[in-house]
Amino acid sequence: MRDYYVYILASSRNGTLYTGVTNDIQRRISEHREKTACGFTSRYGVKCLVWYEVHSEARAAIQREKNLKHWSRAWKIALIEEMNPSWRDLYPELF
């Protein structure tokens, strides 16, 4: 069974946010960190994994990502701070 991840990256505490979805979080976050994922995250230096959740179904993960993208910035910040109040980079803890 494969896991699907919805995640939020930040440039810094209360900085620029990016929401994404993937089935391989290690590879995808590495792409953001190494700036091989051209576009928004490399342009704005968004590479710190500050929030994520795991889903067992792709459809649920994709829908959650779409919902989060429509949330206000304040709601996203509250979601991050509920799981990660210090905004530490969670990537090293995962791998």
C-alpha cells in the first residue's frame, strides 16, 4: 500500500508558503531543497517542511491539497502552529 502526503513548505517562520501533494515525500522535498523543482519554490526560497499529513488514498490527498490551497493564510499558519509551533524543519526528522 502506498502513502500520499499533503505538505506545506515555508521560506521562514511566517514567510512564503507552498502547499503540495506527493506519493514520495523524500524525493519531492529533496527536489524543492535542491532547487531542481523549477518554479515557485526555487524562485522564493521555499524549502523548509513545516507541516504534512499522510493519506492512504490518492484522491483524498489531492482533495485535501486543493482545499488547503483555498484556505486563508491565517488558517494555514494556525494549521502549521498546531503541529509545529516552533516552525522547525521536519524533513530531517522524517529521514
